[in-house]
Amino acid sequence: MQRRISITPDATRCSTCMLSELCLPIGMSRDDVEKLDELVQERVRLSKGNTLFNLGDAADAVYGIRFGSLKTQLEDASGHMQITSFLLPGEIIGLDGLLTNTHVSNAVALEDSEVCVIRIQEMDKLSRHLPVLQQQFRRLMSKEINRSHQMVMSLGALRSEQRLAAFLVNLSQRLTILGYSSTEFILRMSRDEIGNYLGLTLETVSRLFSRFARENLIRIHQREVRLLDLPALQALSGADCN
């Protein structure tokens, strides 16, 4: 289920949002952030498993994740799905559709989630009076490209155990920024989805989780994970996980 919510005057805005230091306003002055309040006029609430947008949909907006988490995935002619990212609160989704004004992936909620709708047309209007907004957008685009580069490096150069270790370390770092525990968290994605993202089979992911547990690197029960030796996981990953 997807439900659109109009933002009322007394609702949380960019200038009062707890994620403002992570999302679009990051690094902007207080006065500039207050000008962003007029940019977001609508939110979308998604139930777990529902799509925010689909491959081929018109890309007239990007979305800031307010709570919950989503995945993006590509689909080939045979219907095979390839997961390309897992996104957390404060992160922007939908940037990959701006070149052609058409979404090139599907975005699916991993849990009940809510996103802020940032209309491209409204952002273009506001950026005429707020030049720093264009700089912010370039920063977000650069971050997206860097994430893609890291993904290619992971799939092309790292061994299977390095890929999973890097994935856990990266997730730990991102959750820490959000104020959550760096060592204890719940995986919102399934092992099959993790394998799809990392280019590994479900069997390999399950085997590696069991191996990491035997080596006292982690403790795992279903989707509850505790990182017992984060430095060892960082060393095992053999890559920059930021």
C-alpha cells in the first residue's frame, strides 16, 4: 500500500527534521535550510514490500527517506532482478532517473517506510534563489557515483568473505551515523537479497554467516546481528567501506 500525505503547517519540515544533518540540507546554513521548507510539500508512506516507483515510471521527483529502508533493483529482459542498493533514513533515492527523466530501477520498501517527495520542478525554481541547492545536488550525485564504483570494485576484486564483511562494516557505519548501535542491529533484508546484491548465492551467504559466527566475528539469530569483533571484520573486508 502506498499512501500520499500532504504536509501541514505544523508538520516536521527540513528545518526541524532530526535527519537534516544527513539528508539534502547537510552542511547548509540555518537560513538556507529554512528556505527548503517550501520544497517538500508531500510525503509517501509505504507498507513493506510495496514499490515507491517502478522501472519506466516518469522521474519527476527524488525522495529523502524519513524512516524505514528501501532497496533498488534492476530488471533485465528475462525478468531477472539485480539489487543495486539498500537505502536507509537520510539517504536520497531516485537520482538514477534524472538523466532520461525516467526511472531505470524499481524501488521497494524493505519495511514500513516513509519518504519526503522532492519535486524536480520545484527544486529548479528554488535553486534560482538558493544557489547552494545545486551544489547540494551535485554532492548527492557524486555520492551515488562513488557508491556505484565501490559496488563494482566489490564484485570484481573481493573474495566472497570480503564482500560480506565489507557489507556488514558499511551497514554498521551508516547506522552509527544515524545514532544507532554500531554493533547490534536487525537486517531488514533477507540473506537471499544480500546474496543478490553481493553477487553470491544464498548458500554462500548462509555458509559465511555460520563461519563468521564460528570464528567469533559475529553472533547471529535469524536477522538479529551482533558484531563481536568489528576491527577484525574491517581487516577482513580489505577495502574502504565508507
